[in-house]
Amino acid sequence: MTAAVRCAAWLVVMTSFVAGCADEAEVTAPPPQEVSISQPLEKSVQDTVEFTGRTRAVESVEVRARVSGYITKVAFAEGGLVKTGDVLFEIDPREYQQAVLRAEGDVAKLRAELTRAQSEVKRNQSLRPSGAASARELETAVAREGSTQGDLKARIADLEAARLDLEFTRVTAPISGRASRAEVTVGNLVVVGASGGPLLTTIVSLDPIQVLFDADERSILKIRKAAIAAEGKATPEDIAAARIPVSVALADETDFSHPGYIDFVDNQVNPSTGTIRVRAELPNPTGLLTPGLFVRVRAPIGPPRTALLVTDRAIGTDQDRKYLLTVNAENVVEYKPVKLGARQGSLRVIEEGLAPTDWVVVNGIQRARPGATVAPEKVAMQPEATTAAPPPASS
């Protein structure tokens, strides 16, 4: 290779190097990331505790036969609603009708005998002064009248018992509610023994309905301390009259939309579980709640207080800590560890670590980094709910 060729190659290499340096010098920094920021909402909140429980009917009745006989009719829809006094089953009444007739005949006979005995007494009393009737005859007539009166009372009692047995051949609903299936069908014999009659069906009331749940020791102490601070005593004298509010959520619900009140608290803590049994009562006009459902119960602690709330999407997790990213006056992102409180709908209470004047990153938390400069856009912490159209006026 000649010297001229080597010089040309060297010039090409140097030219490429200078061009590359020029390209690197022209690279610029990326623009700041766009994020949405908002100040926390400051509003009144109610501290609460949550428990799990089960619904239970206020009234639950086992319907049993009270007289023996063959079932002639099942007069209700299995699983349907019944009202107090509705006929559920009919037992063959003929035997009991005959018993009533016999008892009525015995009563009529004894009433006639009593009338005759009373006449005998009056006759002897009128003849006694003239000596036409002896004292012994008068005593005998009076004794016969008393004996007949006693027999008549016994026969009247037998008649009432026979009529009652006849009435029991029509098995009626003792309460209003929902009936279970028929345990005995038409044509089967039911026999009432010393321990009672066989089970025919069960009925549970639906409105109102109760919720049973166990409150743990920590929650009990919180509630009692809050009550002492507000009222000067741990519990009211009459729990039901105090109407302490609770709200209930079903297994498929996120909001606690079923209100009620506590009507019973047990008198001691179970030492084996560290819990105390509590009962609440809820109105159930639609019949949505049925006995045995799993529910979550929320109970208030103390009076309402003012707190700071942010949307859940603004909260980040750093191992076992929760944090928020805020933007300062120079649009620089800052890292703030926080202590979370209870959820309030779509918002979360921030107990510690946040000031009312802080601007919190609510959208774009993945793009923001502590110490980085961002391009913030101010938005509302909680978008306004769309106003529903008013219902049409009824004609």
C-alpha cells in the first residue's frame, strides 16, 4: 500500500470519528414525565371495626303434629311464604268429631240431671218446715246436686279437650315466614307419643332478621373505651334501646348497604376464643337476607372525626411499608411513607405522613421517581359522580 493510500484511509477514519462525536453532542435529555396530582380530601369520617358473622331468623319454629292420625292434605307450597294461621296440614278428623259428639251428649245428660237435682233440693226445702220432708232427704238432695255439678264440670272439660283435639287436626302456621319442605306427605300416619308428635315442617321468620357475630378482645376494648370517653360508661344499660348502629355487607358486596342496630351483647368473654357474642337486628322487607348467610359487619367506634383521604390508586407498596409520591413547588417528586386507616368507599384514610397542602400523585405513579422532575396536571381527588336523571313523574 502506497503512502498516499494510507493517508486517505486515515482521513476517512478521522472524519467518521469526528462525525460520531458531533452526533453524540446533539443528544438531548427526555422531557419530564406527565403525572396527575391532587390534594387530599379533608372530611369527616367514622372509625369502624369489622367482623364476620351469620344471619339467623328471629323466630324459628318446628311444626309438629299434636294429635295422631292419617295426613289427608298438605295445604302449603314447600319453600313458600306462609302467614300466621294458614293451614299447613290436615289430619283425618272423623275420629275426633265423634269424640266431640260423645262429649256433648254426656254434657247434655248431666245438665238435665243437674236440673232435676236442683228441683229436688228446692222441693225438699219447701216441704221441710211442714215436716213432709225429713232432714236426711234434704241432705241427700243437696249432696246429689253437688255431685252432679262436679260431674258436669268434668264432662265440660272433656268436651273442651275433644274440641281442642279436633282443632289440632288442622295444623296451622304459628308464625309468618318461609316454610321448609313437608317432612310427612299425604296418606302417612303420624303418631303422637310421650315426647311429642313427629316433625312436619319448619318455619323461619324473615323480617326482621338477626346477625350473630363474635367480637374480638381488641375491638371490644376499643368500643368500650370510646363509649367511656363519650358517655362515661362502657355500655348502655339497655343495649336494644341504645340502638347502636351497624352496617352489613353480603359475601358478593363491597359496600355495607344493609343498616341495622345491636340489640344484644353477651355478659362475658369466652376465655377459650377471646371473643364475646354480639347480635344485631336488620330490617329485611325484600327478603334478600335469609338465615345462614355469611356476612361482614361494620360497627362504629367513637364519634366522627376529621381526616385526610386519598384514592387507593395513589398508594404504593414498598415491601412492608405504604407510601405516597408528592410533588413540591419545584415539580420534584418526593417519597412519603404513610400510615393507612380505614377505607371510605373508593378512598382511604391517611393517619400519618401527609399534610392537607401536599400534592399527591394520583395518576402516573409508575412513571414518577423520587427526586425526578415531572410535568404535573392538577385534577380532582374524587371525580364528581354523574347526576342521575330524575324519575318520571307518576301519572
